[in-house]
Amino acid sequence: MATQAFLKSLTKGQILHSVVEEKQSGVDVLCNFQGSLLRIVNHTGQPMEKGQSVRLQVKCTDPLEFQIFDPNLIKFERVI
């Protein structure tokens, strides 16, 4: 599993390239981040398969939350 040093090194907005190692019960998925394993919860409704490459962005560090990063879905808004 992921070490404390790895978890503390994560910053908000950081993008992690990971690979799905294992689908667990329900919506839980085990992801490999360059040797560090994290169990994440998939709330997207999109199925994740073993071996699938997934980019996750750190949404919050305390508590640790991720969101799927898809550059094709980024929307820019103009604030006036």
C-alpha cells in the first residue's frame, strides 16, 4: 500500500498517472501509482477494468480525494 511519505507528498491539483490493478467489491478499485497502491472509490458510473490507464487529479489533500482527469472535458469559464 501507499506509504505515508507518498501520501503527504501529494498536492492539490497534482495529476497522477495510474493503472487499475484490481476491481474490488462494489465501486472500489485498486490503482497503482508507480508502485504505490491506493484503493479509490469510482463514483463516475463508468466501469474501470484491470490494466486500464487512468489519470487522477488530487481534488483535496485532507481528506484525500481524487477526480478523474480528462483534458477533453475541461471547461473554461469567463468570470466578470
